Amino acid sequence: MQGDGALSLHWDGKILPDFSSEEKVNRLPVLVAAINPGGEEQLLGVPKVAGGDAGSEFDAIKVLINEWGVKDRIRAMGFDTTASNTGRHTGVCVRVERYLEKDLLYLACRHHIFEIVLGGVFKMCLGDSKSPTITLCGEFKTRWPSFAKDEHLSGISDKVVERLVGDEKQDIINFCYDQLKVTVRADRPNIILRHVSRVSADEKRAIVEAIRVNPGSEDSSIEYP
């Protein structure tokens, strides 16, 4: 990368099919982004990692940092909140800091943080799950064919929901409809669908129907761009 400005280091492992075989391998995309507004991003590499452990991932990151000559420019790092990244003694984050011989700004993924909070709420409301399959969801899927789908109630028929969003119901419906009609511009991304121009008419109709049913809209008509 050109220049000498500060960079943020990002990585996130992913299990993907191998190019040369039918096996799946652990790939680790690693990139750096300039911290200054409007700065460039650079993908350093997507190496295979023998295992998903902190040591293997750190070794791959270290190689790429050296190959691209960005070691002295890294000031922050972005990562998900798995134990292999955030472990106090042997996690990837502390290994990177030790290698760089300096403290870095931690930019933990907000999605993963909120996922933990949401998981706690789900557990409190529906109980702990003993397997990857949620029992309630499994039963819902099994019984779905027998449901009278033309006799549903909208989400706002629930008294709690109505109390929370009743006054803003029409504003919510109008906002969602307007967002679905917007033509996306690079400098003004659509709030709900960043790539709405790539969404098919059928997909838009399904989204609008969900919007219509849940807030209790009585108007199902909408013109699609």
C-alpha cells in the first residue's frame, strides 16, 4: 500500500470449498483499511489455515503483514468476539499486539456483540437449547402445512406490540414502502436494502407483504421500480 498513514487490521475466518478438491478448507481473509476518512482498503490475502485455532490464524496474519510491509502502520484491529480472537493470554489479538510491540485499538464486531445479547434474551424467554436445533422452531416448521394461513393475525394485534408502535404504525409502513422504491445511489445507500436494484420483483413483493402484515397495513398495493 502507498503512503505511511495509520491502518486498521481486519480478519475473519470462513469455511469454504477448496478450489482443487471437494473438501472444505478454512480460509482467513485479511485486510487493512486506512483510518483517515475516505481512505483506501487493501485485501492482503485469503490464505488457507490448517486449523481455526489462534496460533494458526496469527501465523497467517503475521506472514501477510510482513509481505505487504505494513507492520509499523497498524494502529487498530477489527475482529469478531470468538474466544480464539479475544483470549487474554493466547488469543489472536494479544498475539498481534505482542508481535507489533504496542497496544492497539480494539474494534470488536458489533454484530457479534449484539448477537450475544439477543441470545441471552432468547434463552430467558424460550429456555436453553440442548442442541443446535431450536425445539420451538422445529415444531413450527413441522406444523406449518396444517396452519390456516388465510386466518392469520397481524403482529400489531398483540396488545404489547400495539402499545409500542401503534402511534408510529403508518409512518413505519410509509417509510418501508418509500425505501423499497428508492433507486440506490453510491453516495446515498438505501437504508433497508443497500442493493435494492438487484432484488427481484418477487422478492420485493414478499418483503412488502411482510411489512404490510406485521404493522397491520390494510393497503397491499405498491408500484415496483
